[in-house]
Amino acid sequence: MAASWRLGCEPRLLRCLLGFSVRRRIGLARGAAGWSSGRAASWRWFHSTQWLQVDPIKILMPSLSPTMEEGNIVKWLKKEGEAVSAGDALCEIETDKAVVTLDANDDGILAKIVVEEGAKNIRLGSLIGLMVEEGADWKHVEIPKDVGPPPPASKPSVPRPSPEPQISIPVKKEHTPRTLQFRLSPAARNILEKHGLDASLGTATGPRGIFTKEDALKLVQLKQMGKITESRPTAAPVATPTVPSPPPAAAGPSYPRPMFPVSTPGQPNAVGTFTEIPASNIRRVIAKRLTESKSTVPHAYATADCDVGAVLKARQDLVKDDIKVSVNDFIIKAVAVTLRQMPDVNVSWDGEGPKQLPFIDISVAVATDKGLIAPIIKNAAAKGVREIADSVKALSKKARDGKLLPEEYQGGSFSISNLGMFGIDEFTAVINPPQACILAVGRFRPVLKLTEDEEGNATLQQRQLVTVTMSSDSRVVDDELATRFLESFKANLENPILLA
């Protein structure tokens, strides 16, 4: 402020800083003719570049999930030059889990959109936009030199093969036309050598391009009929060079391997072609995490049949009161209650050892168009079945719409995957690290079971059974502990009164 005030009060000092001498004062006072065009341009440059330079606020690609490495810009919700308040949504970003909105942290103006919407595979920390403070000249903001727009994502380049060392050989080579080579069967080779025929004169009809005995006999018949006049050429002796030859490379097949051409978009697929399917961020992360889980986590499995007759009866009673719940809601509640009774199962493995979790959050797998995602029912043991049902419906809808917040799918202590609605009787699921267990639930189905009454008379009764299979991490939940957990879970599910 003091410097600005002094410049304003001392015209001579101001002129000296701008490069004008004191002697120019008389010429300036007489008129504008004393100003040269160069001096005027320097004056305008000083004002526009030095005094009014805008310091932009960088908008970087944030990390919106623990496993996120890249993000896609789905849509910009603000336009360049539009005022932004703290908390306003700037854009929608597709992570490896869902589509999340990026909110502004400061007030200002969105000056420049560096990465347009629709851009994919933007690395974390890349510059995606610029903001300026309120009142600043947003039209003249420039991209900082140290951070430029991220390069467009491209397929990984195939490394070029290293050039082989060339050995100069003084022997003159004769260029002979290349002939197509076939893989000959032993019988076909003998026939061709006996009759002096070349396999290139015929057609290989065997599997994988093998020239069979039948193909060789056809050539012999054609030769006898006079339709083939060209015999197999004999190889001329080649002078061997005196230069030591390099070590022989690994011998490869002498016949051309079949290639699978890529199909042309917009045209019917030809035989043997394929179509590449672009993988979304969610699909790539699912593939990576499932592979890591199956290769690094020792899975153990335990299966049990549970009678859900009492659950179905309780569900019908709730429907009469216009309370809609599903069998899966009872299963979530039963798992949460069992975890509260057996905290040794409510653990995780972080790479160094087991950790006891102080919360009971149940991850429920939901199938979406982009892949599988597991929103979390927080503190499920303290919630009622109706409250769990409302949470599952709301989170499932947000998952299918891609609107889940990071805190709604990150974490969890136990997972449940239910394929009963697809008619699956039973299956095994893959553990979602760092969690230690996941329960795979099939459909409930009527089964006739032989039971005895109080008098010992055997009778056939129809039961509604559901098969559950628990996958557990043997490093923290051994077989004995997993068996006891399933026994307690079965008792809780078959007696809904215990879930209160």
C-alpha cells in the first residue's frame, strides 16, 4: 500500500520506473506528440501484464476413492466466466466406483476449462480447470507452465523389437520368390518326395493348415491327369560364408499361424473376427481387485441350509401393516446381530495382521450396468429390519444411477451377495479385501423334509430353505470359527424374534 501510494504521489519516480526521463516532462505537457508509439506500447504492456496479472486457482483431478488412479470427466456443471460459491458443484467425475460431483472449495469465477467433458483416463493430480478470485479478469487467465493439460489417454504402445546386429557377409545373395510353406504330415511328406511334387501346388485342408495325406494324393492324381506340369524345384547348393554365424535363434514353426482379424465397425462380423469392448474404470478395478483377492487371500468355504419359514411368515405380517421388507433385509439383520455376538469374525486383514473393527457395517452387492458395487449399511446391528430395507432401497437406486458418495461405498466390515432373485440355488463369492468374509445367498425353495412329531411319528413337511455359503479369509477366520458363525447365523435367521 505504501509503495502504491508513493507511486501515485511522485510522478517523477513513476516516470523513471517506466523508462521516461525527466526531460520528457515538457514534451508530455505540450501534447501527445511527444510520446512515441514504442513508449505507449510499453505503458500498456506494463499495466496489462505486470499490474493486472491474474493468479489462478488450480482445479486438479482429486482422489475420490482409495483405489482410484484415474477419472473421467462426465459433465461440467459450470461454464467459463460463471460465478462459483464454495460448495457449488463444478463437474461430475466418474471414478472406479461411481459418478461423483466435485465441489468448489472457494468463491470465485470458473476461468478456464482445461479438460473438456467426455475426456477419459485423467490421472490423479492432473490440471482440469482454473478459477480466479471474484473481480479478477478471468478472460486473460493463462494455463500455468508447470502444469499443462494431461495428454489424451492412449493404448499402451507396443515396444519396438530391438534391431538385431547386422553381420556383413561378402557372399552375394540371390533373391528368390518366397513360396508359401505348409505344415506337412509324415505320410504327405513321403508321397510328395516320392513323386517330386511341391505342397504349394495344392491346398491344405487339415486342421490348423496341415497338409494331409489326402491332399498329397490329390496332387498325384492331378499330375497323372496332366493338369500339373510343374514339379518341385531342387534346391541349389548355397556357398557357405567364412564369417562365423551368430548363435541360432529359437526355432519357430515353419507354417504361418492363423491370425484373428478385427471386425470392421458397421459391417457384419466375418468368420473368425472379434470386437474389442472398451472397459470402464469400474470394470477395470473390479477385474484387478478380484484377481488380487483370489491370488493373495486364502479362501475357505462353509455352507449351510437355513429354514426361512418363520421369516416369510413375519414378512407377511409386516405386509399387512403396509411395511414392505424382503428376505434379504432379514439376512442383513441376522448377519449384523451375529457379528455383534461374535466380534472375532468382525475383523479385517491390512497386510500386516488382523484388526478388530469397532463398527458393524454391512456391504450389500448391487449389480449395475457398469459392474458390481457394494454400498454400505452403516451400523446395521442397531437398525431395525424396516430401516435396513429403506437404506437398501435408497442406496441401490443411487448405485444404479451412479450417484453414490464415496463414504457410502468405502469401508465395510462384512459383505453379502444375493443371487436368489436370479434363480441361483447356491454359489461361492470372492472376498472383498481388506474384509475377511462374504456371504453368498441363494434363492429360497420348497423342500420336503422328514420330521418327527412329539410322539415319534415320522411325517413329511414342506420347508422353505435357503442355502448360504460363507467365504472366509483363513488368515483371520479359521474353519472352526466360520462354522460357529454359520450356526449362530442360522439360529438367528430361523428365529426372527432374536433379531429384535
